[in-house]
Amino acid sequence: MFFEGYGYHGMSFEQTYRCYPASFIDKPHLESGDKIIMPPSALDRLASLHIDYPMLFELHNPSTERISHCGVLEFIAEEGMIYMPYWMMQNMLLQEGDTVRVKNATLPKGTYVKLQPHTKDFLDISNPKAILETTLRNFSCLTTGDSIMVAYNNKKYYIDIIETKPSSAISIIETDCEVDFAPPLDYKEPERPAPSTVPSSSNMPAAEQQEPVAAEPKFSAFTGVARRLDGKPLKHSVAPASNPAAAGSMPSSSNSSQQKGGSSTRSTPGKLVFGSNAGAVTKEANKVTRKETKPEPPKEEPKFQAFTGKKYSLRG
């Protein structure tokens, strides 16, 4: 069967055209979808075949064996020519004036599609899902292996179609399709820090295992040198207090009872005694001292009186 001299035959539509980008006819809006512009003779042939609507076509580049699918927007192209989005020509490795085979196709409604952006910048958009839904409204079908273009905010984002269900080419017109995203092509997982390994005792050198731990010095109260508040020399030399921790033994109960009685609470000249019974303890200590040592002849020395200087006011 031959159709009005245009080379159409059979019960299906199949024709070879020379392709050119949509910019040649001043229709830049074609770049935001997957629809092509065909000559009027194609419409006459398609109308006589009673094909299903919407009209979908298979595009085949015989030189590279690349196959894709598209829809049609208008039938106003010159005979023997078609105009298509430039991103689609790049996807099919077509140059201006190359031949492409166009054949009508019937595709099932899609139920699932998995997308993979080329760059992670697409994920930085405030609402990438809404932008993608708006863009796909201008598409008629999707083919596994294609790379579609999404234009947003004067920037072009390319997205790969890596999986479609229920077939490798699906129609997305008036259908609910589940969309999934794969990590962008330039995405790199952050490197995890290597866990720090603590050497076990078996792997440690023998010198480190047997190294003794230095004992820390313990604090001992009132072990300094006694001095008088008036700056005069002491009458009796005061032995420094012994450190019970250094002696290595605790005092016995008999010694502790004697120390409670008097020897441990003796008050020597030049020492300060703290407590409410300081006067009584001092008197008992003086009595014991008189019994054990002979009294020395008293010497007349000026007595020290605390806080006997001049007084000054803070206000001057």
C-alpha cells in the first residue's frame, strides 16, 4: 500500500527524516520536554491508520544503534524534516542533518522509575520533587538508558533514567508512577576515620610492661618550720611533725589514749592551737612540762600584744 507518494506503506507508520534542533524554528520551549515537530504528511498517514492516542514514537539512530522514544507536538515541519529538542539529539548522538528513523509505538503505562542526577547540585534545590513533577508534565514517555534535562533557575540539570517498570520504555501520561532516586554520579561517601588501636599487653615491650608506677607524694598538714608572729627567735627548737603515712604503721590504742591525755596536745611556744578547749589543753601541757623539765629563771621580755598598732579608716 502506497500513501500519496510520500513513501508510506503497510499498516504502521515508519519513516526516515533528517533531524534539526528546535532552535531552527524559534521554539525554545521544546527543550523542556520530549516532543518533536513532524511534517503534515505524517499526520495524514497517522490519521488513516487509526493508531492509539496520545501518539508515541520510537526514534532510532541507525549509525549508532541508539533508541529512544518521544511524543509529537505539531505537524508544521518541512517535508522530509523533523525538529526535536537539542538535549534529545545529544542523547541519541545526532548531529544537524543526520537521518533518524521514526516509527509509531504503543507503550505501557509506567508504574516505577528510578532516576540518577549527574551532579549533587540537583539535590540542593529547595524542593527537587516539585521541580521534577513540573518538568515531567511536558514528557510523554521515558526510556531506560536515556538522560533527560531539567531546567530550573537558569541552570540545566541532567538526570539518567536507570530503571523503568513494567518495561524498558513506559508512558507517563495520566498515570501514577513511583519515583526513586539513586545517589548522584559525583557523590562521594565521607571517609570514616580509622579506629584507633590500643596495643594489648602482649604486644607491648617488656620495658613498658614492667615500668614501676611512681608514688605520688601525699599531703601532710603543718609540717613546715615554726615561726613567731613577732619575728623573734624561738626559745625551744621544734621538731618537724612526722608523717604517719611515711612511718608505715598506725599508732596503737595505748599511745592514742596518752596523746588524748596530753602529750599529743602539748602547746609549745610559737605554735598556734585551734579549738574551743585550746586554753585547757595549754594549761595541762604546761603542768606536764614543769614536772619533766626544771624551770628556767624568768627573763623580763616585752610581751607580744596582737593588734596594738594604729587604726586607720578605709575612707581615709
